[in-house]
Amino acid sequence: MYLLILKRLLQAIPTLWVIATATFILMQLIPGGPFDIEKDIPEEVQALINAHYGLDLPRHEQYFRFLEQRLRGDFGPSYKYAGWDVDEIIAQSFPVSLELGLYALLVALTVGTPIGVLAALRHNRPSESVLMGFAMLGICLPAFVLGPILIMVFSMQLGWFNPFGWNTLGDRVLPVVTLGLFYAAYIARLARSGMLDVMRLDYIRTAHAKGLAQKAVVMRHALRTALYPVVAYLGPAVAGLISGSFVVETIFFIPGLGSFFVNSAFNRDSTMVMGTVLFYAVLILFFNLLVDLIQMWMNPRTRHDD
Amino acid sequence: MMTRLERELASTDARSLGRDAWEQLCANRMARIGGGLFIGIALLCLIGPFFVPHSHETTQLAYGAQAPSWTHWFGTDELGRDILVRTLIGGRISIGVGFAATMVALLIGVVYGMIAGYYGGRIEAAMMRFVDTLYALPFTIIVILLTVLLGRSILLIFLAIGAVEWLTMARIVRGQTKALRKQTFVDAAIVGGAPTRRILARHILPNLLSPVIVFTTLTIPAVILLESVISFLGLGVQPPTSSWGILINEGAVKLDIYPWMLIFPALFFSLTIFALNFVGDGLRDALDPKSMGES
């Protein structure tokens, strides 16, 4: 167990190094520096700015400086938001994104799982089609379609929520639903097919045969096994929630890391883009490890794979 | 007089790759419905604009922001451009990018996966480690990075999308090729002196058909979605060229006053994704023996 964690952590190092190096090279290849927009400043000032950010050093020195900084957890100054370090921006905006993402994941699990399980238990009945029709709808309505529609209905027509912002608890409802619905739908589909597979197995028939009520069979015996695919999906889901938050944060004007990332891509704020990408990479690797551990805890058979 | 083997060979030869794929596609009801819907939308986008007496580019400020009417079925935007035509033209871009980028992904992924799976050993380990590394990040992040690097023209967008979508294809193809490599007919081909390229093209590739078809049909909607997300964020296709992502973005900004600007492009977009997912799911059910009997 601990050996596996250690092994995975060691595996993460080359991955992070490659990503860090790749982002560095990509940013170097971009024509034009981050300060080329301000054309009217004198050359001496330009040189001073470049010197301040270390842009006048030879490429390889910039690279080593870059790697050394990252190792210390220093992501360098933002080129666009003067006076701010990238880590400061991340520290301030990431909690917002994390809150949004966790709520969305919670909604996805608490809505998606029961729908999928119920649909499987009502297999080949009309109620199954209704439940899975909802799931299909969620999959075909991406965040950037659903978000504006929700604003149109619940903010403009009904006036229940603010159309944007992130101040009150009510402000969180629409973004969380927008981000979570797709995952709720996907989890419903996974839970349904997992449940269908399990209900065919012998040990479930045994449980029925010894006279257990349907509810007890499902809750105590079937559910745990049926939800393996859902747990396995949590890793990709976290990665998806991260990139989904770009869109949702843009639509609802939420000051999270996603909107900062999109803005910095606009402004070619290279330290900000590189820093954020690296941060996301660490985050995703961490969550994947976490999901693997949950899987091993739930399903003893996966413990001996590695 | 033909031997039994010869007859069998002759009968399998008569079915071309394309015909095989087509028959599998038609066999499934879900795939047929989804496919019909999608072909309808695609045809509408392709030839529809010729029949609408408005241009998607000409701005007529006098007719700005009109609600849907008999002259403008879907209404107009603030600059007086007809939303119907803009939606159809945007659909050409979105669907076009979807197919082109999928073809890029298909080509790279199949070749890469076949080589990795066929040769095995260190080559495979190195090749797949590279894929795993890129896999550590969500595709959207990589595509945004690439658009920052490459610029924002349509061609570069679809290259950037193709450059990430091949990863999954490569993984699937590698796994299948590894299994096929152990089959005796491959050994027979090697013993028969066939060059590696011929073995890959004539013996391995045809057997990869089903998983590749299924995955391709599921990749197209994923690519259309990815392009629209990037364009919606303003990092993709740039105006005056439009795609569904851009139209939905424009509509989302004005949704409180001109809701039709959002509704119609969003409807077309969602229907397309819906139809293509139907085709993909139907095909997967038809071709994957594991999921048979369900749904």
C-alpha cells in the first residue's frame, strides 16, 4: 500500500518535469514577448523590464532559473497583473474553483447515483426510459448551452437567483448545477450499467433466495460492487470539472482560477499560463492517486495489480 | 474446382472495409435514427444557405436585432445579420472542424498505436509513456496552450484538437494490435515473407475496424464540443468566421434582450451532439459483445 503510493509519487516526477519543460518551450516559441504590446515605451525602459523579469538571460539560464523556482513552489511574477506573483493569484482564486468543483461533484454523485441505480432496478419499464432520457439530456447539454439557459429561465424570467457573481449561497446554485449536471448524467449511466451487471450475478440471486428484501439486497450487497465504475470515473471527472470550470466561471463571472487561466491565455501572460498548467497537473495527479486509493479500499481485487 | 479454403477466402474478399462498416452501422436502430438526424442537419448546413435570401456577412443596421419573423425565421442579430444563415454557416465550420480534426486524430492514433502494439518491448514502453504524460492533463488545457502558441485560425484549431484527440485512439489501437500480434495468422504472414508494412495494412488494420469505427463516431461529437468550448471562450475561431461556439457565446451575452440569438444555435448544436452520441452508442452496443443484451 505505502509502497504503491511511493511508486506513484516517483512516477509523477518525470511527468511533471516533461509538462514543465514542454510549457516552457511552448512559451519560448511564441512570437513576441509579453511586453510587446506597449509599443511607445523607450528602449531603455523595455530593457529594464526585461532585465527585471530575467528575459534578457540566455535561454538555458532562463530554463534553469525556471525549474529551480518551480521546485521551490515559486511560480514567478505575473506579467499581466503587475505586483502579483502567480502563486498569490492561484492561492486567492483556487479556493473559489475548488468550492465550485466540490459542490458540483457532490451534486453529480448524489443526483446521478440514485438515478442510475433506480433506472437499473426498473429495467425495461417506462420509468427507466424517463430517467435515462434525463441522463441523455444532461450529456447533450454542455455547460456553455445549459448555463445561459438557466440564467435566462431562473434569473431573467423567474428572478430567483442573481445572473452572476459569487457572494451569497444563492449565487452558487446555478453555476454548480451547470457544472454538475453533465457529470450527474454520466454517473447515472455508469451506475445503471454497473447495477445491471451486478444484479445478474449469483450472489445476488443467493441473497434473494435467502429471503432478503429487495432494499436490503440492493443496499447491502449490490451497491458496493455496482459503484466500482463510478469510483473509477472520479479521476477523469475531477480533470473534467477543472476544465469545465473555465466555461462556468466565464459565464457566471466567478473570480476562480479558471477565469484567470482563460484571461492569461488571452493576454499571453506566459508565467501565469505555465504556472496554472503546472498547478493543474499536480492537482490532477494527486486526485488520480486519491481515487486509486479509494478504489483499492473498496475493491480488494485491485490491490495486487501493481 | 475450388477448395473450401479458397471459397472462404473468395467470400471474405467480396466484403470491402467500407461495406462491412456500413452494414454494421445500419444494423442498429439507435444508430440509424441518430445517423439520419445528423445527416439531415449536415445537409441543411451544407445546402441550406443557398436557399435563404440573406447573407451571413452583410450587416443591415436598419434590421438589427429583430425577433423571428417570416422574413427572418430565426431573427437577426444586432448588426442585422440573419441568424438562420449564420447558424447554418457556423454549422459548416463546427461540423467541418469536427470531421477534419477527427481524421487527423484517426490517422495519427491508428498508425502510432499499431506501431507501438506491433513492435512491443522498449519501443512500446517509450511511446506509451509519452502518451501517458500528455494524458495527465485535460485536453482542453492542452488545446488552450496550443492555441496560445499557434494562433487562432481555423486550420490551427483543428490541428491543435487533432493533436490531442489521437491519444485515446492510440491507446485503443495499441491494445487491440497487441492482442492480434499473438494470433497465428500474423505468424503465418511473417513466415510467408510479407513485409511489416503489408502485415500492418492487410492483416492488422482490417481487424481493428470495429473498435476504430466506434471510437471515431464517439470522437466526432467530442471534437465538435471541444472546438465550441474553445470558440465560446474566445480562444478559437475568430469573428467574422463563426462557429456554433461563437454564436452561442454572442447569444449568451445578449440572452436577456435577444433570446433567439442563443436559442437557435444552441438547439442546432445540442441536436447534433445528441445525434452523434446516439450513433456512437448504438454502434458500441452493436459491435461490443460485452454490452450486448443491455439497453
